[in-house]
Amino acid sequence: MEDSNIIKIVAKNGKEIELEKKATELSELLKQTINDFPDEEKFPLNEIEEKEALKIKEYLTHFNGIAPPEIEKPLISNNLKDITDEWSADFLYKMSLEEIINLNIAANYMGIYCLLDLCCAKIATLLKDKSEEEVLKEFNITEPLTEEEKNKIREENKWIEENI
């Protein structure tokens, strides 16, 4: 008989990843799905790649259903260790920018708001106090933007400046 405290999330490629139910409480998607289908043992996450699913398991398992302290905004530093706990900072420091962006998208999809905030904070630290040229270099943007494109981006993202 299966342990009723364990569920399996199924990544996009079909890989099954075991996760304790307690740990899933930080994911609105999993919490609601488990609540709606209490007899299910497997929960497909068709939008989540295996690599991100494994990172999410690591994060959720570490916090085991208890949300970490909220990250203060605006950010007080470019160093994650100044704005969050050491484990969370180290968790992201091991990843490339592309991995963090993919994890950010997965956290948003799954409603893991503390992980979403953490990923956004890391991305914000890469932008904070940087010139436009430095930002373009950091994000490996090689095609120059037109003035119209720059203005549109600034307008659509005004809220970011208010929060970093």
C-alpha cells in the first residue's frame, strides 16, 4: 500500500517525482488539486520540465509547508544573503540565469509565491543600480532596442522601479 502522505508529481516528460503532502502546502496549484482529488496519487504537471520539477521538490521539501519570511521590498541589497535566508540564497546561487527564469515561470504556474518572490528578487538584484548597457550585457541581449521599444518596456514595467 502506498504511503498516504506521499504524492507523485509527474513532469512534462512523464518522470514521476515523489513529494510529501505536507511540502505541497506552499503550492496553491498542488494544494487545491490534492484537495479536489484526495484519492489521486499522481498529479500531472504538463507545463513543468523535469529539471524545474526537481528544483521545486528541493525547495518545497526544504521548507516542508512552512513559508519562509517574506522578502522586504524595495530590496536593500544586491546580495541575496542580505535579503533572504542563507539556504534560499545558496539555492539560487547554484543556478544559471536561464535556470532561475525557468524556475520563476514554473513557480508562477504552480502558485508557489514564496519561490516566485525569491526568483524575482534574484533577477531584480541583477538589475538594481545597473545602467541600461550593463543590463543588456547581463541578460545577453545583443539586438539594440529602438527608442519606441525602450519606451514601451519602461511604460509596461513602471511598477518594477517602484519595487526595487
